[in-house]
Amino acid sequence: METSASENSPLVILNPAANRGDMAHYREVVRNRTEREHAEYIETTRRGEAKILAERAAEEGRPVIIVGGDGSIHEVVNGILSSRRRVPLGIVAAGNGNDYAWNTLQLSHDPTEAIERAFTGRLVDADAGIVNEEYFANSFSVGLDANIAVVAERLKTLPFMSGARLYYSATLQQLLFGYHHCPWLTLRLDAGQPAGEQQAERYVVLAVTIGPTYGAGFRINPSADYCDGLLDICMIRYMPLLRAFKLLPIVQKGEHTHLPEATFCRTKSVYIQAQQPMNVQMDGEIGKATSFDVSILPGALWVRV
């Protein structure tokens, strides 16, 4: 579904598969506002299309508005940053977790207010991250949580699996049946950081974030600031499974900063080397690799809030 518009008008991209496909209300609200603005409206038909559309619009100097979840935002951010052009980005959250929109940027949960802000909100400079030449808006992680993201991708096709229920179910499954896959990692932070280069150590989670939460509200880096020009890193060392079960709700609330197994730091870059290929998640999107070169891109995005 598509409407045309003038060359420099905003492009509005809606993912019809977001919100488990229940997009009727979002579609009505967004299309009404789009028509009033004489903007272009396109609904995606396949994975990866939002990146292509966003890159093309950014190359033309046009603002981009995405209506979808963290995965859709991930695609659009990759499209905009790949264009090497800086254009306004508006967001209407309509996904399972919505961590970037709701918890990092503090955008409205109401679609009507969210689309208004997407068109007319205040523009702010927001950091982004890059890992192995792919960009992320909010989070990158390896370890148990990346394995959880893989399971969540499977579970989201089941009835009633969305939001916190989806991520809690995936987390429980991984703790019970996949905990022994926690990886051994070697890290190297940028020059001047106290951690320096480390020997290989086993971690439950290593999370690098722009914002405070991921996984539908887990406050993994509770003091992260999306415009401070630094990556926030939380490293949770391997522990017995029963203790991991006990600490899970503490981590979810962001009350783990005092735990002996948890280490936090802020840095401009980190290099991560694993002993074998492992799962990785970026803004909820999953992949696999053996090494990861992660850096901050200060103020790379221009977002309406």
C-alpha cells in the first residue's frame, strides 16, 4: 500500500506485521495524519525493505517516520546511517518490546500522540552504535540474552506471546535448557579504560547499550544516557544456575549494580572475541559471529521526541 508525495516530504513506513499483525488502529491513525501532511506512505512487504526505503529517502534529504517495533527501527536506522545523510527520524512504537521508543526516548505509548511527535516533535541528537559494519539504535549483546532473543523469535509466532510474556518465557526456557552455552569471551576496551585487556572469562551476559533497557524492559544499564557519547556496558560473570534464577528479577529491575558478579563501564569502543561462533542480538535482531568490533557514533541520529 503506497501513496506518493513531493520529493522533500516525509516518508512514512509502516510494518504491517508489527504488533502481531494487529495494525488496524495504527494504520488508521497514521494514514489520517500522513494525508494531512501530504507525506508519502508505504507499508513494507518483506524483511529488509524498511532499510532500503529509509536509505533512499535519506539520500533525497527526506525525513523518515517508522511505525513498527525495535526490529523495524533497526532497519530504518541502518538505512539512514548507510546513506551518510542526517535526516529527521520519527518513531511510532508498535512492537513487542519497544525499548528504544518507550524507555530510551520516552516516547508516548498512544499512537495518536506518537505520530504527532513523529511529525512535529523536538529534534534531538541521539547516539548510535556500530558493530562489524552494522548499526544499532539501542542495544547489542552476546551471551544468554542473545540466545533468549533467538528463542523469542520462535515463540512470537505462538498465540498470546508478546511483550514481557514473550521475553519471560524465552528467558525461562534458556535458563532451564541452554544455560551451559554461556560463552567464554576476551574483551579489549578503548585506551584509558581501567579494565584494559582481560583474559578469557565466562559470562552470562555482556550487554552494550545506548539506552537503559532491552528485552521488553530489562534495565540492564539503568543509568545509560542516549546522548552522552558513550557506550554503557554491563558484564555479568558466570554463576551457578540457581543463583542466576534468584538474580533474574533483580537484574530486570535494574537493581544489580551492587552484585559481585556484575561489572559496569562506559567506553567509546570495545572489541569482543569468542572461542567459537555465538549468537548476537542487535535491537532484538539476531545474528552470529566469533568477534565483534563495537564503537559509539556520538549524535549520529536526529530523532523527534
